[in-house]
Amino acid sequence: MSAFRRSYAAETGALEDALTAGDFDTALACDRRRQGLLRAAIAEMPENDMELKQFLADAEAHNVEMITRLEDGLTRGRRALSQSQKAVKAYTR
């Protein structure tokens, strides 16, 4: 379990770094590795492993936070691009 947690945490950290840097290829690769780790852990999980179930619930909440931050960043980027395009159009008229 602790090896799984360390690996998952390392991949999550790498994923967040890649997203922050805008390196979406690396982010996708990290996410695929995280998915593989999760699948393996779930496949091997005893029914009554409350510690792993709690870890998975915490990981889900963290994923929601990452997705929200990414969506917010994309929205800000789209707005900034739109404003820049409007400024260029106004300038070139």
C-alpha cells in the first residue's frame, strides 16, 4: 500500500508540474500511469480495506481540485486571447 501511495503521489506531483508548465503530453503520460496504478490497486484491494478506500476518496477530491484549477486557467487564457484578438482587430481598422 505504501509503495502504491508513493508512486501515485509522485505521478500526481509530476502531473501538476506538467499542467502548470503547459506540457500536456507529459501530463497525459502521468495521468495514464496514475490510472494504471489505480486499476492495479483496485484489482488487488480486499473488500474491507478502508485505508485504501479513504485514500481513493481523497485522491478523487484532489483530482476534482486539479480539474477545476485547469478549467479556470483555460477560461482565463481564452478570455485573454479573445481580448487580444479584439484589440488587434480594433487596431487594424
